[in-house]
Amino acid sequence: MIRLIDIQKSYDNGTKALKGVNLRIDDGEFVFLVGPSGSGKSTIIKLITAEIAPSGGRLMVNGYNLNNIRPRQVPYMRRTLGVIFQDFRLIEKKTVKENLTFAMRAVGASPREIRKRVPYVLDLVGLDQKGDRMPSQLSGGEQQRVAIARALVNNPKMIIADEPTGNLDPMRSLEIMMLLERINELGTTLLVVTHEKELVNRFSKRVVAIENGRIISDETGGYYNNETTI
Amino acid sequence: MRQRYDFGYFLSEGFHSIFTHGFMSFAAVCMIVCCLLIMGSFTLVAVNAESMFSDLEAENQFTAYIDETIPQDEARALQDDIEAVPNVSRAEFVTKEQAQEDFEARYEGNELFEGLPADTYRDRFHIYLDDISLLAETEAAVKEVAGVADTQSAPEIAEGFTVIRNIAGAVAVILVVILLAVSLFIIANTIKLATFNRREEIAIMKMCGATNAFVRWPFVFEGLILGLVGAVVAFFLQWGIYVLVGNAISGEDTISLITVLPFQPMALRVLGVFVLTGFVIGAGGSLAAIRKFLQV
């Protein structure tokens, strides 16, 4: 579960990125976070992943109070999250399997756990036949599937996807979104940041719209119809 | 999942990454080899200079004249008393007849010193010292030995040696420290350059929930391996260069006064110092280089 209570964030250059944001995401939800560039979407993601600290307000992520989290606890908090990026961020010199193994190694998984979990997750994202390929040998959609598999491999409570379809064509984008929906149905909470109106409208999910550092709408089952926010 | 530290994995990751980032690894090893060679060569020159100073110092001596009323047998027997004085390495007895011969040989052709009566000279000891800087104290102690009438020394030569040795020692220490600092700086920057390409990799590891220790260990092992490889390569190159330069100096007539110490007796120590320095600069450079990238 994520709770942002009156969250404010000012950067050193004086920019006020967030001006009193209140947001609650319960376990098992699928939430789209939408808004124009510079609205504060990325700041929310960075706050949730503890890359930056809030300037004011209270922030709880999966049982961790990020207002006074100790640096040593941050890795353990991050293990409750899986993060997917627009540019995939795969390690180019490792195979698909090695990219997943590496993520499991990073959290201290045993070789036995790795041998069991990696094929299962690759099968889930439809890449069971491509585990020995290098990322450069895969299409954009397949690379994003590897990134999803990596986010999923440590069985996180929540997956945060930052513009996951930004580099993909509409067909591949739809496939990726359907995959994320399936992962959500299996019990993982999803927070998807996106610009893509058609894609958001295609799925009847909760949509949180943010503009100028403030949440301007939050409707469960709502649609992303406000043209000014694109 | 509980955290476990699998050092076999860290070692294999460190080893693997040397090959996957081959060019940067090669550059880091080259830097380590160059720095160790420069430091090693300079240190070996300093060791040889120190050895030559010691040899020259060992030649430095003062003379103790024995009371002329003491018969020659008794004078010779004073050798044990003199050698018992602290800092005296050995005492060499010279009879007055030998002294006269030596003196006349030295001033051959000089009429002033010809035909001097034998009783002008006295029995004497040439006294050699362990530490030339303690000449004055040792000379005073020898003067206290019963039967020694007088002593004669050249304290300015001893002081000259002491000053040169102190300056050479200080210069050697300062230069080695400067070279070590410059080497660390260059190597840390070379490794930083190598690590810069991997900042994305580190960021991904951190985002997956890796602890700083988990990220650091493969880099430490990589640095240790690069340091070890650099040290071994530098050791053999150093050996070759030393032998080549040593042979060139030995074969040169004009500088035959310079004696070069053999490398073999020093080899183990040189290898030990190179490996230790290689480890320190390899692992230290890696740690310094990734510090910045861990702040994710």
C-alpha cells in the first residue's frame, strides 16, 4: 500500500514540483497516473522509490515510513517494488536469463530459488524460448517484456511502470498493457505512468490526473479524456 | 529473502566483468604497470645508492695513536679494548714501521719527508665505524682507552656523508610518496572512467534492491585481480629492465666505480611490495571510483 499525505517537494533551484499531494493506492489496485510533462509524475515515482526525499508531508510505501527511513533500509524497501522504465534499462552485456538472475542475486536469492523462479517468470511474459538471447537480439516489445520479467522476478508487492510503452508501436503497447493487466490479476499492485490516452481509455481502471504539482482528478474506472492534460 | 554474501559469485562477477569491459581493464592494468615500474625503478635506484653510501662510509675511519712508551706487543693487545668500544666495527693495527713506509710511499719524491727517523712515528690503529654520524662520540670513547695517546679524524668528511645520506633519504621518501599519490590518482581516474560506463548497471542494481555492499564487492574483486595482474607484469618487466641496466653499467668502463646490487636476493621483496601496492591501488581505486555512483 502507498500513502501520500499532503506531500510537497521543492528542488534546490526553487521549483515546487509537488504542492500538497494526497494519494492512496491499496494492495491489488491498478492505477494510471497521467499528466503533462513537468506536472510532477516523475517526482512522485522518485519519491516512492526513495531516490529523493519529500520536503513536507507524510509518505508510506509498503509499510516503510519514507520520512525517516534509514539509508540501510532503502534496499529492503525497494525489494517490495518492481520498476519498469520507458528505455527498458537492461544490461546489454548479459543475456535475458542473466538479467533476471542478476536481479535475484541482488536481493540475496539462492541458486536454487533462481533456477526455479526465472523460467516461471520468462514463461509468464512469453519469453521462455528466448532466455539465452542478448537484449540487442530482441525487438523493443520483447525487451520491455524482459524488463517486466525483471521487475516481477523478486515477487514484489507493487510494480511501478514509468512510461512503459513510450518506445513501442500501438500493437506492442497494447500487448504490454495486457500483460501488465494480467500481472495485476495475479495480485500485484500496478502504478502505470503514461501519456497514451487511447491506451488508458481502453482499460477501465482508476486514473489519477496530476497537473502543476496537484492532483486534479482521481476516478476509479474513469477515463483520460481531458485534452488539456495530454 | 534473507541477504547472503556469496563471495564465489562476487569473484566470478569481478572476473567476468574484466573480460566484458576488456579495453578499460587493459587500460587500468597498463596504468598500474606504469606506476609500479616508475615507483619500483626509483626505489631500486635509491636502494643501490644507499648501498653505495654504506660501502663508502665503511671506508671512512679515524686513527688512534698509541702511547710511544708502550711496547709494540702491548700496543697490539689494545685491539680488543678498542673493538669493545660501541660503534667500532673493527680496528686495524699498524706498526710505526709500516706507517713510515706508507707515509714515504705517499710522499715519494718530496725531500721534506725523506729520511725521517723511525721514532718520529707511533704505533696506531685505523678504526672503522658502524655509523659514521657518531664519529665524535666514538672518537672520544676510544681516547678514553688506556694506552691511546691521541686520535686524528676528518669530521668534515663524516658530516658530509651524513648530510648527503640524510638528504638522499628524505628525497627518496618524498619522491616515492609523491609517485604513490600520483599513481593512486591516475589509477582511480582510469577505473572511474571504466566505471562511468557502468553507472547504468549500478543504478539498475540499486533499483532492484541491491545493498551498497552487494554492488561494491564485484568491483573490489575486479580491482584486486587487475592489481594482481598489473603487479606480476610490472615485476617481470622490472626484473628485465634492472638486469639490462645493471649489465650496461657493469660493462661501461667509465662508471665501473658504481656497483649494482643483484636482483635475485631482492626479488621476493620486490614482488611482495608490488602485489601489495597493486592490491591497494586496484581495490582502493575501484572503491573510490564507484562511491559516487552508489548515491542512487
